[in-house]
Amino acid sequence: MALLDRITEPKHLRGLSLRELEQLAGELRDKIIDTCAKNGGHVAPSLGVVELTIALHRVFDSPYDKIVWDVGHQAYAHKILTGRKEAFSTLRTLGGISGFPKRAESSHDVFDVGHSSTSISASLGMAVARDLKGARNKVLAVIGDGSMTGGIAYEALNHAGDLNKDLVVILNDNEMSISENVGAMSELLSRTVTNEFVHRIRKDVGAFLKALPMVGTSALQIAKKAEESLKGLFTPGMLFQAFGFEYIGPIDGHNIPLLLETLENVRKFDDAVLIHVVTKKGKGYPPAEKNPSLFHGVGPFERETGKVLKGKGGPASYTGIFGETMKKIARENEKVVAITAAMPDGTGLSPFAKEFPERFFDVGIAEQHAITFAAGLAAQGFRPVVALYSSFLQRAYDQVFHDVCLQNLPVLLAIDRAGVVGNDGPTHHGVFDLSYLRVLPGLTIMAPKDENELQHMLQTGLELDGPSAVRYPRGSGLGVPIEQILQPLPVGKGELLRDGKDAAIMAVGTMVYQALRAAETLAAEGIEVAVCNARFIKPLDRELVIKLAAKGRLITVEENVLQGGFGTGVLEVLEEEELTETAVTRLGYPDAFVEQGEQHELLARYGLNAEGIAAAVRKSLGR
């Protein structure tokens, strides 16, 4: 019988021997790999923290003790150990369990996550709430070294060190390499520092020195500097000590006995402490160890070889076309620079970075900085393009408003992963950008119907005197011919792709070809529907809106929430032009967070495929 079969909740770990805990780590890895081979997922991050997860749940009493996983890419072992072992096969599927911690899913998931660098802030809030309630539970934040590039993490460290609450931050470092002798010395120092007696003596001696008349404060400062200097010779903890944290580490994140000993000691602390744990991303699965970047977030793959199953293959992705277009434009325009936030591969900019290293900037997980950095470049005559996922651009909204639009600076926002993205679910769907960007004065917003139009929109944005945004979806293009000469589009002008007398569909972006297919289906039924590719969400083609409204029935279709989106903009034009007799049907996502699922499943569920659009037209016509 597998050990994992005996584990239905964390408390069952306490009856296992160290040897059994090691065996359990192997079984957890097998289950994670098997499931992700079928469903895809964040393989390498979760494999890297298996031992750490076991140790946390062995020492601490979840959910009484609160464990907050930053981003949540690494939480698969946590899910399995907290009662979701049987449901784990449904990971990231429609109706299945989420790929991220989710409060509605389990009491052990104490905070919803999916975006980076939030764990320390949330954990500090929980620690303060605990103290206000007079409770005694521990609060822990598990944050990766990548997430530590986000500014909010340092804002939280600063506040936490000032408050000096009973808070444990575990820095999961899976990038730094530490030699054996330094690792052994830091391990020795960490064991000494975590000893409860040493910890108490340090505090007592500190209080004694501080109380000495005349020289107390100076003596205490000298003692602290001596300790910091000694430890600083061997460990990178000075930064965290400057924030007011007790620093422990680095320690081996795959050494279960050492993890247990450290956590048991820290459990007795009552002030802010940071444990620096070094792990190997993809640990235990050779393909993921060899290529941790690929297996950070991967689709289905062959279990035995690690070969990614590409599915149907097909045309180049929108992301790939963006990257190639950026290189083409940059060869002609030396003022063009590219910026991304820790996503050079994900945004397609790695080839640009290789060809133009001096004009490429990866700022880390720092979207706010990326936008204002771009604004500074634009203010000095350059043409920055900032490539971000739609859901991550949300983090920099004030910078888009204050530092770009308010100054009318020519920054181009390349918004990847617009619309639903699939299995990562609501934290990653890009279904709000049209609404939150459309209200900003002076911002030109475009969405291409296909990959060829994408490249022309990029050229259009880079020739404007003010800010612009191009939003495009995840996944492959449509396989249309790619024109070699880039031409700017007439700003604010859509194109009528098909005429019809019974009704008109105004579609934008990914919805244009779905609308065309719907029109073909309806034509076979004797219903003639016009189809327009809006191209521009802002400014809207008012002339075309008025022309189509004259048909009496207008259907707008967008991959965005209905509140404040493209369809709302069309309604505003009709109201301003006093064309209120036109019957308008708006298709888009509802006032809710869209669940996880394959893109085609979600489009069908929300009536945004050809069949759903055709049904909406029939309903509008009363047929």
C-alpha cells in the first residue's frame, strides 16, 4: 500500500518516520508528474518544494496555522496533502480543482493567489488580525526568489519588520547556487541561530545592554554589528536583517531532517523571521531539472521522455508574430525599444533580446516600474513597446494613467493573452482590459482579427504621437498570409467584411472570424447579416456604427466583460447620436470571474463561438 493512500489530511504526516517521509516525497512527485503529463501545469515549481511542503505540514497545524503560497505555482503537493488527492486528476480542467490555492476550494487555502509577490502583505495582515483577536496561531508566507523582484514584497517586508509581528517568511530560492563549504557553514550558523536557548539569550542580553546607563545603546549596536559582520561573511542575510527580520539560512530545501529541525525551532519564535531555503526547480524529474523554464508552466507531455505534446500544431502564434514584427520594425527604427516584466519567452521577445540586447529590458516582476520606465524613455524621444499579459497589466493601471496617458507619451502597450487563456483560470484571463483602458483619455486601443492585422497594428501604434495599446489572444493565429510590407491603419476606422439587410454584427479581435462563420450559417437559413471588423475600440468608427445601426438590429461581440467594454462604447455612440431605436444585443463575458477550462470550452459556454453568435442573432430577430 502506498504511503500516500494513508494521507487524507496533514495531521497524518506526524505518525510517519523520516524514512517514510522521504518515500512520501517520491510518491508525491510521481502523482504530480503523472497528472501534469495529462493536464499540463506548473510542474517544475511544485516538484521543487515537495520536501518543504511535507515539513511545513508536519510541523505546523494547517489550517489553524496559516500558510500563504505566493503565486501558487508550487502548491500541488499542498493540495494533495490537504484532502484533494482524489480530485487532483481534475487539476486545471473545466469543473475541476484550480491550479492555484483557492479559498472556496479548501480551508487549507487561506488566500486566493495567482499573481506574484502578494504573500508577505497578506500574511502580515493575517498576523495583525490574529493579534487583534488574541489568537496564538502561526502565519507563514512561502515566496519564491522570482516573486521577490516585485516591489510589493519589499513594501511588505518594510512594514513587517517595523511591526515585528510573529511572522515567518520562507524564501524559496531555486536559482542561487551555493558551494558545499559555504552551505555547510551557513547550515551550522542557522542551526545555532534557530536554537531556542540562543534566541532567548540574545534577546535577554540585548535588553541588558540597552539598560546600561550612558553606554547601553552603543554597546548594543556594537554587539549587533559584530554578529551581523560574522554572519554576513557566510550568508546573504544582511538585506533582510536591515528590514528587521531574523535571518536564517541558506539551508537545503530537500533535506527533510534539517527542514524539520529548523521549522520546529522557528515555531517557538515570536517575532519576524525569514528562512532562506535553497531548492532545485524540477527536482526528481530529469526533463524538468534539465529545462526548468519549459516545465515552469507546460502543456501535456510524455511522462517517460518529457516531450511536450504540441497537439494540432498549425500556424504561428500571435506571440511569435509579435516578436518577429518587433524585430522587423526595430531594424528600421533605432528608437524602438522593448520592455517586459520577467516574461521574455512568454511575450515572444527573446529573439528581439538576442538581436538587440542594448534595446531590450527585462525589469523582473515589476509591471509598475516597466510602465513608468517606458514613460521616461518616451519622454526622451524613444518609442518603447511594453509587452505584458493582460491580467498582469492590471498591476500597473495607475502608471498607465498617470505616467503615460496624462502626459500623452508615445508608449505602445502590447497586451498578450487578451480574452480567456484556458486552464490557469480567473487570475489569468484577460477579460477586463478593454473596460479599464477605454476610459483613459487619448489612448488608442486596437484588436486584430488575425495575425496579419496584428503586425500592421503594431506599426500603427508606433507611428502615433500618443499612447496606444494592441490586445491579442493566446495561442495560434489563423494561418492567414503574412504581408511583408507593414502599413499603418487609418486610425478609428473599421472594415465591413460582409453586408446584409437583416441585422449587423460588430465584432472585435478574436470574435471577427467567429462572427463571419455565424453569418455563413445564418445565410443558409435565409438570414442576411452584415459583419464588421471594428479594429479600433477607441476611437470607435462612429460613421460605421451609424451606418450599421440603420439596419435596425445591431449585435456587438467581444472577448471582454460586458461592463464598460466595446459594446458599451457602441451604446454610447448610439445615445450620443440619438439612435436609441436600434435594437442592440451585446455579447461578451458576464459580471463574474470566468472559471478555468479550455479556450474553446469557455467560448461555447458563454455563447462566444459561431453557434452562440448565430443563436443570439436568431433571438434578436425573433426566429
